[in-house]
Amino acid sequence: MSKVWSPRPISLAIVELLERKGPLTDVALQKEMEDSFGEVSFRELNKELMRLEMQGVLRVSRLMKGKRQVELTGKPAID
């Protein structure tokens, strides 16, 4: 199976999903991304979350061991 690029960047899909659904856990976010965006690896999702967090678009906080919450900061996206 060949990998097909989406016309929409994954970072934009993450921000749009969080705008619609509100704060989500990282596992729930990955499941929602797979439903709407296609197959997304946990490694790829973490990379995008880190990039967006460094830009100040969202915040990732630890809920408990092995579970994190992802939420928008309210600042406009730079990309």
C-alpha cells in the first residue's frame, strides 16, 4: 500500500479538530485523527504536537502516567 499525501497539513487538521471538540487526550486525538485524516502514527502525531507546542498554538500537559491532555492556547496559529 502506497502512502498518499493529504492536501491538508496534519498540523492544520489537529488545530481544527481541537477547535471543534475542545481539549482531548493524546489517545483520543490520535483516534479522531485516524477517523478524519487517515492513518497517523503515534510518533508522527507527537512530532506535530511538539512543533505546535513550541509555536505556542497548543499545550500538552500530563494527566497521569501514560496519558496527556492536548488543548489549544487561544493564540492564533502562525503557519
